[in-house]
Amino acid sequence: MMHIVLVQPEIPQNTGNIARTCAATGAMLHLIKPLGFSLEDKYLKRAGLDYWNLMRYRVYEDWKEFLAENPGAKMRFFTTKAPRDYASCRYEDGMYLVFGRETKGLDEDLLRLEYERCVRIPMRAEARSLNLSNSVAIALYEALRQQQFPGLKEEGTLAGAPDAQGDWRDYV
């Protein structure tokens, strides 16, 4: 199982979208206070739709409590200030993908301490950053792709469509 860590998230809609992504992938969500919203926030619940019962999450008072409760956690820190891109790294099952708040990202003191484990999502130089929920989805799905999408449904079905041996030309 993968872990998504949000350090001081500020926007309820982003966290709701991330919760939905965690529900769809089986990832666990870790929220580190202070939060910029209440977990009862209607926008948080709306963005996560009815997926909250499909996912697990935990709230921590601060970074120190998170570290104490997850000793030895293997982490990757996502930041625009990283030395290499996210796709050039190996992601193991059980890794913690750490993201900062929407307006400031992760604290620079933390980034200096963990610089070798920092990665970035490539984008144009003129852009400051990507949306937090988009960044989490990009990173999480790369990690899951590297693990060959464990436990996830890889095929869809369409009513009236041919099975795997069918010929689509018969239906055009």
C-alpha cells in the first residue's frame, strides 16, 4: 500500500480530490496539522464524494508526531526545488509520498535535510507549480505503474462490446 502525506493542506477541495484518489487506489492518506479547513467541511466532503468509506486516513498534530508514528518510513518529497524528476526514481510498495501546502510547498529546512529524496514534476519555467491534487495523482500513479498496479482493476467493460477474442470491426 502506498501512502500520501499532506503537510498542512489548505484547500478542502484539493484534499477531497486526493481522498478520492486514495480511495480509488487503496493508498492511505496522512494529514499533518494545521489544516486549512475542518474535516467536516462541506467542500471537502463534496470533492471526495461518497468515497470516504473506501479509504483510510490519519491526522497528526505536527511533523514530529508523524515521524514518531511512522518510524523508518521510506519517503519521497515532492517540490519544485528538487534535483531530479519524479519519473527517474524507484518507488517501492509502502513508500510515503510527501507534499506541502498549496501556497508554500514543503518547508525549506525540511527540503535541505531530505534533499536527496526530493523529486519534482517537470513543467515550464514560467509556471510556479501544479495543482496539489493533480500532483498527487501524477506521483501516485507513477509509483503504482512501477509496481504494475497491484490490486487495481486494469480492464473496463462496456455493455454490448466484444470480449477479448471479439473483432471490433463487426461492431462498426
